[in-house]
Amino acid sequence: MDDSRIEHRLCTRLCTNPPEERHWIASYGSIPVEIDADRHPSINALLEVAMRRFAAKPAFRAFGQTLTYADIDRLSTAFAAYLQKVAGVRKGDRVAVMLPNLLAFPIAFIAIAKIGGVQVNVNPLYTARELEHQLNDAGVETIVVFDGSTCALAQALGSTKVKTVITAGAGDGSGAVIPGPAADTALRNAITLPQALARGTRLEADPVGVDGNDLLFLQYTGGTTGPSKGAVLTHRNLVANIEQFKAFMPDALRPGEETIVTAIPLYHIFALTVNFLTYFSVGAENWLVANPRDVDPFIDVLKAARPTIFVGVNTLYACLAAHPRLPEVDWSRLRLSAGGGAAVIDVVSQRWKSVTGSFIREGYGLSETSPVVSFNPQFIDAFTGTIGLPVPSTDVKLLDDENREAAIGEPGEICVRGPQVMRGYWQQPEANARAFTADGYFRTGDVGVFDAKGFLRIVDRKKDMVLVSGFNVYPNEVEAVATALPGVAECACVGVPDERTGEALKLFVVAAPGAGLTQDALIAHCRASMAAYKVPKIIRFVEALPKSTVGKILRRELRGVD
């Protein structure tokens, strides 16, 4: 990894096209063309400045409890000592965090970072099968897990190398006892987060040197195709992306003045970088929502918070905009409504603005780019239907099927180079060779078009990935799970438009003769092996699937089939 690390950093600094060759720069106005990706030597340094500067201010609120910046510093210091001295976590070790939006999340992350650990973010809705793959691929020996997710961990644990399990509940870290699911009793050697904090308070962690080249996250994603892979993100990647976002939206990042409501999950790179790290760095008050699907309590949080900043995906905005209680919220302080993770639909932005007075400002990014590649900058005053301009210090080119750069107005695969781009996929040399061009641009798999002013619009996806409520779903995985059910001869999964989730999964199934296969049985089988958003919404039984001359199933021919 050392050689590729040095090579990637040099390429980022020396090989990017000069500013005069980026036609979007003419639209920048007062936006700086370049940012300093080394403004902070590490994310740790950035966090420490914020925790000192805003010590007395509320940092996070959840379930009626509040932790100040000083509280977060104190608690994360204690947890860091426990992880290092008791759990034996050393610099570079991967620590899994399987939590919804609880106070435990920032405590765990900052603690892991303080001792030079690498956080592996895990969706708390994952099944045992999905969890086992991720823990083994990352080489995880320590996990911080939500009480309500411990059943899946208990099932997977024996097939992993995990030695230390720390469980966390809704009130952990605040001192409050908040009703919630109990941890699975099969995890007999697990320790609770309050127990770990109490023990860590009596210990002191050894200082660990951390710089921008050190790993910070393994952010698991399917990439542009295939099974889940860990995007290797460094401290410098995240520092750069924070600085890039700040350059685009300075008036929405007033030190000590912002209030943000975080309903998208912190284990998702969008919320992790923007909601958490960027707004933590400016002393924002962050209200965490663990279950935005429970809309009435969510509305109550919005009423209490009176946010200045709100970040969401299209489905979240659509749900809120249609809710009769949304006008109860005082939106007079709202300065920014940001959308990402999936395309924002024009009508949703219109409905949101009719209630809040704020249009949705859309951006674009991926786990592999920390995530922000482009955003509609501060001077934009209406919904554009584009994903904005590339952020500073970022070079974007669109390549056609012959790997030639597409002209303005012509479609091409979006390829990105900049200090926010991952080092590569964790232990995946072949995937890395496919993911990057010969001159070091990351291939996103998305097809876009530049207009004359440099605004970028997504027109298609090159690969077969499906976006369900902003989450990547890969047909190969769904098909593999479905085919494992006796009676399924073969199947093919495609994405279809869906008003609620943006896209939904449609599965075409060829049943084995005399199998007696039913839709209910197939859905139940899928639910047992995959997170809910990966389960097909529509199932069609067919006699045969379209195939190429070499027998490859042609998914593209199924997209228009009823």
C-alpha cells in the first residue's frame, strides 16, 4: 500500500489538469479554484480544534439528551483508552461501528481516530450473511454494535475473527437509560459502552502519531459493479472534502451558529462527511434522528431544533413534503437544504420549497470520493436539475465508450481526480485496475453531460447498479441470494422507477419444472438474507430470460418488460 499511497498523492498534486483547462472555473465567481488539502494535518487535528473552541456548546442531541463538545472530548478520550489498553486496538487496526444515529456514534468514531484506528462503517440493518462478509474482508477484531443489531452479529460471530464486542443503546454516553431492544444473550462476553467508558476513565491512552496519509475509514460499497468492497479513505481525503464543501457554501457554515438535523444515517458517507465532520468542525448543534421512518417523532425533532441546515435524500424530502405536520415546523432559520445520494426530483424540490421557503440544492458524490464531487454553489438561487459544478481542486472528464473525452453537451462516463478520491479498494488490486484510468481518474460508472457553463447533469448509469432510497443495490447479489432458493432455476434483477424510493427492484424468475414456487416464499427467502432495501419489490415469473449468444442474461432487455 505504501507505494500506491505515495503515487496517488503525487498524482493528485501534480497531474490534475491546470485550472485554465477546466471550463467550469469561469462560473466560479468568488469561489477559490484550489483548496489546501493539508490545511489540517489530520481529521484528529480538525476535531481537536473544534472541541476546544466550542467546548461549552451543544454538539449532539438525541432522545432528549445533550452532549457538549467538551463532553464528546471527554467521553471519546475514555473510550479511546479502553480500546487501546483493554481491547488492544493498535494504529491501523480496523474497528467496525454498526450503529444508527445515536450519541454513541460520534463517541466511537472520535475514539477510534484518536488511537489511529480505521473505522469500518456497517449498516445496522445488515443480515448475518452481509455482516460476516464485511467483517472478514476488513479483518475486524473489534466491533461497536447497536443492541438492536446484535442478533445478526450473534449469528455471524463464530465465522469471524472478532474478539471484542461493545454494545450500545439509545442513551449510552448521556447517562440516561432509554428503553430499547436488549442485546442478544448469545453474546456472553460482550461489554456495554457505559462499562467500557467507566473502565476507560481510569486509564490513559498512549499518544499515537497520525497524519494525512493514514487510513481513516473503510467505507464499504459495491463500487461500480460487483460484491461489496471497502473504499480506502485517508485523513487527507476527508480533510480535503471538508475544505471543498466549505469553499462552496461559506454562508451556510457560520462558526458556532448552525443547527443541523441529521436523519440520514451517519454510516453513509454523505452524512458522515457533511452532517457530522464538516458541521462539527464549525461548532454546529447536531440533532440526531435514529429512525426517520417514524415521521411524527421526527417532525417533533424538527420543531424543537428549528434547523438552519437540513440534508437529505430525495425519498426523505418527498416523505416530509407530503406530511401534513411539516408546516408546524418553524423554517424561518433554514439557510440550506442539501440533497444527494440519489437524484432529486424537481416536483419534490417544489413541494419542499412551498412549505419551507428553501429549494433543494443538489450535489453528487460517491463513497470512493469522500463523497462530494460536485455541488450547486452558494450563488445558485433556484433548483437547477443538475448536480452542480465540480468542487475546487477537482478535475472531472467525461469519457465515451472509446475512452475519448466527450465534447460539451455530449454524454460520457464521469471520471474524477482530486485529493478527495480514495486510495483504492481494500485488498482488491484487480478491482482497482478496472476502477481507475491509466492517468489516474476514478471511473464512477455514471454517465453525465456538461453544459457550457460547467454544470453537470447525470443522464444514466453505465453499470447495472440500482439506487434504492440512495443506497446502492447490485443485481448480482440479489440474483445470487434468490437463486439459492430451491425451485429458482434462474433469475435477473433490474431497477425500475419508483415514486417513493427513486428506484425499486424488479426480479424476473424462471422456476424449475414442478417447483411450486410462490412470490411470498421468494420474498421471505430474500428478507432472511438481505437488508430490506435489497429485497425485490416486484417479482415476475417468466418462462425464459433474454440472453446473448454466449448465454449472458441481457438485463437491459428486461427494463421495459411489464
